Amino acid sequence: MVERSWQRWQDWAALVIGVLTALSPLVTTTDAAAAWTMVVLGVVLAATSLWSLGAPRSVSSEYVHGVLGVLLFIAPWVMGYSALAGASWTSWIAGVLTVVVAATAIPAANAAHRGAVAAH
């Protein structure tokens, strides 16, 4: 089964999570560390989601999503904003959702990759 570009729901979900995470400092109480962390990780997540959407056979992009999800989850403690409830919960929820989305996308990306390799 060869997947077409811009079709995998997991990559669209990661894009939405990334955009919402990047925009969240506009609606949650943050400090500089929280704001920059969420904006940077959100933008990187959105960018890698576009990479995944454009290249559905790229397995590495799905692993990058998983790593970004873990980074989002641990960011409140590492970056020192765990006392800010809104920013922390945004990071934790976005992190968990990103890891779940990545975990469900990896098998599909592996299948697409194997299909592309077998076709050549």
C-alpha cells in the first residue's frame, strides 16, 4: 500500500497540536521561558508535520514527533514553569497527544516505506 501525500490523519493532528501549542501563550499565563518553549516546540512540531504530510514514507519524521512530544511533556519541569498551571497543562496535554499520534503513525509510515522500497 503506497500512501499519498497530505493524507495521513496523524500528521494533520500533529500539525494542529503544533499550531495550538505555538499560539497558546496568547491565551495562557506564561513567563518568558514558557512562552519561548511552547512557541519553539510548537513551530518545530508544525514544521515536521508538514514534512510528514509531504513525505508520508518518511519514518524518521514520525520519530521526531515522538521526541518533540516527550520534550513538550518534560518542558515545564526542565524550563522551570511547572508553577504556571495553564502553561504546564498545555505542555503536558500537547506532549501526550503528540506521543500518541506519533505512536499510531509509525506503523503506517513503516508500511508506506516498505511499499515504496518494494516497488523499486
